[in-house]
Amino acid sequence: MADYAPMPATMMHMPMTVQMIMRHGASVFPDSVVADFDGDRVTHTRYGEIARNAVRLANLLRDLGVRLGDRVGTFSWNNREHQEAYLAIPAMGAIMHTINVRLSTEQIAFVINHAEDRVLIVDAQLFEVLAPALPLLDTVQHLLVVGAGAEPVSGAVHSHDYHKAVSQQPDDYPWPTLDENAAAAICYTSGTTGNPKGVVYSHKTTYLHALASRATDTFGICEADRLLLLPPMFHANSWGMPYSGWFSGSDLIMPGPHVQPDKLIRLIGSERPTFSAMVPTVLGDLLRVPEEELDMRCFRLLVSGGSAVPPAMIEAVRERWGVPLLQGWGMTETSPMCVLSHPPRELEGQAESQWRAKSGRPVPGIEVRAIDDSGEPVPCDGETVGELQLRGPWVTGAYHGIDASDSFTADGWLRTGDVGHIDSKYFVQLTDRTKDVIKSGGEWISSVDLENALSAHPDVTEAAVIAVPDERWQERPLAIVVSHRPDLGAEELRSFLRERVARFWIPERWVFVDALEKTSVGKIDKKRLRERRDAGEFEVLRVS
Amino acid sequence: MADYAPMPATMMHMPMTVQMIMRHGASVFPDSVVADFDGDRVTHTRYGEIARNAVRLANLLRDLGVRLGDRVGTFSWNNREHQEAYLAIPAMGAIMHTINVRLSTEQIAFVINHAEDRVLIVDAQLFEVLAPALPLLDTVQHLLVVGAGAEPVSGAVHSHDYHKAVSQQPDDYPWPTLDENAAAAICYTSGTTGNPKGVVYSHKTTYLHALASRATDTFGICEADRLLLLPPMFHANSWGMPYSGWFSGSDLIMPGPHVQPDKLIRLIGSERPTFSAMVPTVLGDLLRVPEEELDMRCFRLLVSGGSAVPPAMIEAVRERWGVPLLQGWGMTETSPMCVLSHPPRELEGQAESQWRAKSGRPVPGIEVRAIDDSGEPVPCDGETVGELQLRGPWVTGAYHGIDASDSFTADGWLRTGDVGHIDSKYFVQLTDRTKDVIKSGGEWISSVDLENALSAHPDVTEAAVIAVPDERWQERPLAIVVSHRPDLGAEELRSFLRERVARFWIPERWVFVDALEKTSVGKIDKKRLRERRDAGEFEVLRVS
């Protein structure tokens, strides 16, 4: 039998880059707008002007010495200028580093030095937060300050007025030809242990994530949308909306720092967004606003993630606002879109909240498996739990500049640190973080399920469950509860749980607090809760 | 200023392949179905079983000597087994060659020899069409015949019963690790001049096209869909539906050869599809079915392309069926999704047919430009015409095994051979094929616009306009009309046109015929019309 020569594909090699995203929005959707909120009024800027400013910003950065592969940091809320940076920095071949403004001064200095940022774009209103870190910086040479009111900086770092400097630049730029595998942006995870770890997105993965976010079965981002960017643009690229939205011609609604319920009421009322994503805490805040003050019927879809969304909250969103709530499981490492709780079609409408309360199914492009202690995949029976592992074209395979091989398997899957099971329809259900697992007398207790069950009580505002050592059972759950009813007690909650969870899951140890500490991205900070437990700071009530 | 080392992206390299598409459908949507129509009854097969058969088919092909990079041809209508081939052949690292069964015997032999197919999968009911080509084949060693009734083949080619041979194979396969840039499938264009030219899709471009087809603003392919695959699977992969649908868990409705209106009435009535794509000819056939016999309200969207869709047809679809009709401009070379006529959002609902009647805007990922005779882009003013050129990650950059450099520009864009203009919203309007352009006294007359205007007449079934030489004006339009009203005459049509087109466009030369010849993919065959014109076969009526 003759051998055949391999047949090459004939397709053109057109690199998938942020340049393409930028060009498409600018040429096809010049009249779509970016809406900026100052807490009181909204200013609209057309894509055409944003694109022109991005060209000028690229020229300015080049004047300041930024070359291919250099890092430019942003220290900004969600606003128009941040969108300009999202386009200009990767398109000119530099790398955008979105800095989490909620980190500590030491962490801020750490990530800027670790990324070796050369220029920082800083909101004037965040200047005070950044200032204490300035003396600790090794590589930064220029600050571009957006807005008035920042102190001039002396010493080695030169400070410029962003708007003034940008406006003096020319309106064209010799965009370089880029490799689609080149770095486009870096985002550090807000690790609850150790130093933040950098995930470096490439042009290709940024492009793919934008393309995938446009699918009807994922976020369905489209031209008719007005996206409310509640997740910070320094947190997994605000779930990719600055790119998926721009690529699709959606209006982008930028709240700046004004994400408190009273401000959002005003912004939602005037801008009528159709889509947003938020952590459950923000969703809970909005649900506590009296119905007559907040009209949410403009939304076609809301997505919530970052931590498990209690089923009661999903019900409340549907009943109160008539809006479907999608649960999303994702992370900085996954760009972040990964698993979404769209109900399977045969159950659309029926028992929907039951499905939406699961973490969801992997979106096309993402693969998930659950691995047991012996390294084998567990059966997809909706019961057997294992460590959840991921792979896909927009998932990270490493961290910047550190050895983190224990975060990946030998065959190249990302170890998520989450534990869960998968059912026959490939619905993934997270039951715990690896380190949150409670093993009581040889049986696993899901802290997530216990938290959900507690949150379903009408008088519980928030709840967290962590493990405590126990002589007899090795570990037992400790329930930490925030309630707005002063007389709510452990006995009442134990009765409430009795109908909802296995008997051996019901905690004997209870703590009632005024608030739960949150991480810089709004998740309940279990690391801090465990520290307080170890320091004996909790007043634990024991019942049985 | 210090030099910075380039920062590599940290993202995992997960090749985008047909394997991923196959795995996703099989694991997440095992209960979605492929519906097979035999002209009378429909058989449903679950994705789970299709995926198992694909594994067995891969084993069978390996047994028959198929190795990485080898070509396997399909000579089939749209059916379940064709879907199995779509998955198995590329996933095993071989290359699927979908053969246009409407080619001439010589062309069939040409494409099979040119692609060097080693094995052919053939529908028994198409065996008679293939048989005369068999003695002309150089490389084919095995035939897999789907269904009963085919003659056994003697000589060097071995013939096997597809179902019997597949069923004896094992249920697992050692899928190889594939390069995403490797060839996945080859499709020959039905060139109206010269030999068919092969476009070789890679795994990556196939994957990207499937991902892009899921966007709300493109085809919006999703799990809730039931896709009616009217475009043949040998024509630009049935517009990608076997992949975008499988990736999304849509049901796939396979009409086999039964695409005549009376058969489609039955199929649409029982299967209730939500989405389909078709050439204007098929759409016209369906529009002529009496309303009470055909219920099209199950469709959420219809797409038509292949040739220009007359505005009157778009109106009729909306009025009669209440279904939005999208016009699509694409080609084998573009996988084929490229330009779609979604109205811009500010005009959604208003004057919609006016927008939908334009060819449309490039979908995110595709870039279009119009180039004038001096090689410069024309302004986006909606008037100035130029040659339309394309690029994008799922556009071809060459043809298989031939030098076709005149089809591409020096800077890498595909020259489409279409002429048109682009407006300020980036709506592209095709006015002609390069070779169809009519230049009359130095002014261009659009054959497409004239055809649309003629088609708007209630008694015109179809119309084509071609150029004829003219002593005074160099060229003038010749109108060739099919009408169902025997007394319809040129004078009436000229009056009708007077309100619709510029006066100098109105043809003086008219031909009335019973039918217009079509190409193998259902387009009006202008090449044939020109031949008949040159041979003096038309009885031309002159009026002025």
C-alpha cells in the first residue's frame, strides 16, 4: 500500500489577537457606547472615540519607552480609561497588568515588582491607596494619573496627567504584527495562602474567551446588550466583558467605585442594563433593597459566582425580579468562563432552580473531570466526589515566574483545589474546597451544602461552615452565622437543618457574629475564619 | 533604561480539534438526537450511540489501512452515518473529503483522484451515481456502502457493508494527539470555471467556526435547537452544522435526499425544527406551498444564502411565517460563515427588511474590505464599489495542490470575485460577481439589484440578468425571466422597474423561459446562461 504525503491545511494563518477585537468594535460598532458613572451622573462615550483614545494612548506609552513585551499596570476602577488601556496596551504588543486595588500595600508592591511594570495608569481617586507602595517599587518609571486631585510624585517616578498627555498624541499607530501566543495581559490571583500568583493570558486565549462568551448557551453577549461591569476589571478581566462586549458592540456600563446598593439603584434605573455578573454578596445586597426602589426587569440574565450561590437566592431572583440567575464556577486561571448552570433543555422551566443551584456544566471548550485519591476519574453518578480538574484552550497551564507544578497534573490538567461530583448529564456540583473538606468519622460533610441549607433560613443573612477538631469524630463542622434577628438561636437552626441535611451533618458548635470577613474579591475569607478559630477568638456555643 | 525579558503567556496549549467537539457532545449531551428521514418515517438515534459508532468506524478505517493524514471520502446525503464520518475521520487524524454528488462523472473522478482518497463511504442509493466513476479512480481501495441494494464491486476495489463492518468493531480507540493546524477535512468548490478547487479545513478552523456559530449574533446554535440540515454535508460542511450542532447538543435533523417541498412539509411537521439554512430556490419552493399545508412557526431563525435573497422574499417569510430571515454571504473558502444581515440594534424592528436585504455585516472574527482598481480601499459610504476581499481565522489562504495565487492579495486577503460597497455601519452590499458586472456607457449596473427588483414583481418566479454587448453603450443588461403568468410581458416589467431603479438600468432586451439552469449547489448558473447567450439560443425580445 502506498504511503501518502501529509496534506497541509490551506487555511490562512491570521493571528487571533486583541488587535482584531479592537478593530472589529471600532469599525463595525462606532456608535456603541461606554457609560461612565461618577456616582451621580452618567457620561456616554462612543466606541469611535474610545478607539481613537486607545490609538493616542499607544503613542503615549511608546513615547514613555514602552516596547514589545513590556508591562503596563492599571490601578483603576471600572471606567472608560480602563477600557482604553484594555485595547491599547495589548494591541501595541505590551502586556496589561490589572492590579487588584484591594490588596495590602505589601502585596501591591509585590505584584508590581514581580510583573516588572514599567508604567502605571492610576485613578486619581485611588492614588492614596497606591502612594504607600511607591517607595517599594523597583521598575516603575512613569505614572499616568486619570482625573484630578493626585499629588505630584517626586523622585525617580514621573507623573503625568492622563487626559492631557493622551490628547496631545497622534491619531494613528503602526500596530505591530503579533504572535497569537504572545502574552496580552497578566492577572494575579488573590491567593488565600502565600503570595498572589500571576496568570498570563495570551492574545489567542483572550480572543477565544471573547468568542466563547458570545454563545447563546454561555453569556450570550451580543450587540443588543448593555453590560453592567460589576466584577472589577482587575479581577479576571471583569469576566472578560471588556473584550466580549467590545467585540460584540454591546454598551459597557462602568460603575467606577460606586457599587453600593444606593448607587446601583440609580445606575440601573437610568442605564437599564441587560446583563451583569456579580458575587453572591452583591446580589444579596440588591435583594435586600425594597422592591419599589429597584427595577431589575431590564436584565435578560444575571450570573453569579465566586462562591456558591444558595438556592434560596436563585429562587428569590426569579420570583422578585423575573430574571434567570445563572450560577458560574470559574477562576482567574480559566479566563474565567468555565462551568455554567444553564438547565438541560428537557428540564427548562421545570424544577429549574434545582439545576441552576448546581455549579453547572462545562461550556463547550472546557473539559472537567473529578479524580479520586488513587488518581482515577470517579464515575459520573452525581454522588462520588473527587478533586475537580480542568483543561481547555483558555485555561492556564502555569503561573508566572514560579514553580507551581503541584497545581497541575502530570497529564496537564489544572488542579482546581475544589472537590465535587459530576452527574450523568455532566452537571458538576462543587461540595468543598480541598482544604475546606470536613471529614467526620470517615464520612465527608460538605461545607457548601451546609452553608446553602443555613442560608435558606429566612433570618440568616450569611453563613460559613469550617471544620473544628473533635476527639471522637476527628472533625466536626462549626457554623458561623450572621443574622438580622437578634434572638435567632442554634436550636431553631438545628431544627431547620434536620429536614434538609443528613443527621450527622448537623453542627453542635455555633457562633453568631455581626459580619463575615471577605477577601479582596468579595468571597467569604475562610482562611481568616480559621485563624480566628485557632486564636480562640470565637465565642462558641455548644448544643447537642 | 533596563531591557525586559519577554514574558511568556502561562496558558496551557490545548489543541483545538474535532476530538474536543466529539468528546463534548458525547459526554455532556448523550441524549440529544440525530433524526434520519427516509422520506416517510423518522428514526432517532441518541448522540451516545452516534459517538459509539464513530469509535467503531475509526477502528474499521484503521483496519482498512487508513493512517494519519490519509483521505477518506464520503459520497452521501445528509444522514446519521455521514455524521459518524464527520466525527470519526478527523478525530482519528485522517482527513474527510466530502464529495459533491451532483458533479459530473469526470469531476467526481477528478476530485477523488486529486484528494487521493483511500476509502470511500457511499450511500447505497447513490451507488449508481458513483459507479461510472469507479474505473477512473487511482487511489481508492475500499468502499463502505451504507444501506442495502448496491452492486458488489469487483476488481481492485473492495466493497463492504458499512453497518455490518462497523458493528463488529471494538468500543474504544487510541485517539492520537493531533496538531490543531493539521488538516481535518477537504471540500472542493463547485467552480463555475475550470476544475473544482480544494479547500482544506484544519482542526483549529473547524473548531473556531463551530465556536463562532454559537454566538447569539451569528446563528445562535444552542442546546435548545433542532437543526434542519438542508445544505448538503458535501457543501461547506452543511454550513458547519454537524460540528456547531454537535458541540452545542442540538438535535440534528437529516433529510437524506428528501428535500422536495412535499417531503419537507412532512419532515418539518413532525420534527419541528428551530433553525435551518437554505438557498433562495428552496426557500421559494416552500413559500409557494399553500399556507395551510406548511406550519413554519417552529423556526426561530432561517438563514438564506448562496445567491442574493430578494427583499420581497424576506418580507414574505416574515409576513407568512412570522420568522426572521437572515441573509448570509459566505463560501466554501470561509467555512462558510462570514457576513450576516442581522439588523443594527437601533433599527431592529424598523425598516428591518431593508437591512436584512443587504448582504450584512462581517461576524466578529471576519474582516472585509472593498478595493478599487488602483488597489486602495474604497470609502465606507455605502455607494462606492470595489472588489470585496476577506480575511479571518477560518478563511482559506490557498487551494489544495494548485497555484491559485491570483485568488489572494499580496498582503494575504482572499479575493472573493464579488463586487460591492460597504456603508458607515459596515454593512456590505454585494452588487455583482466580478465577471457579472455590467458596464454601460461608463456606469455600473448591478445585476443583483436588477434581479431583486424583478423578483419583487408578484408574477415573477425567478429572474437573472447578464450583460450583452451593445454598440452604443458597450454593454447592456439582458433580463431572463421565469413567470407563472403566461401573458406577463416586457412592457409591464419595464413599467414596474421604472419606480424601482435608475432609468438607464432598465433593460431593452428580454427573454422569457420556463426555468433557469442551476449549478450543483442550487445557484443560478450564469455561466450556462452566458453560453446560451453566446450560442444564440435565447429568443430575445427587444423593446425600448
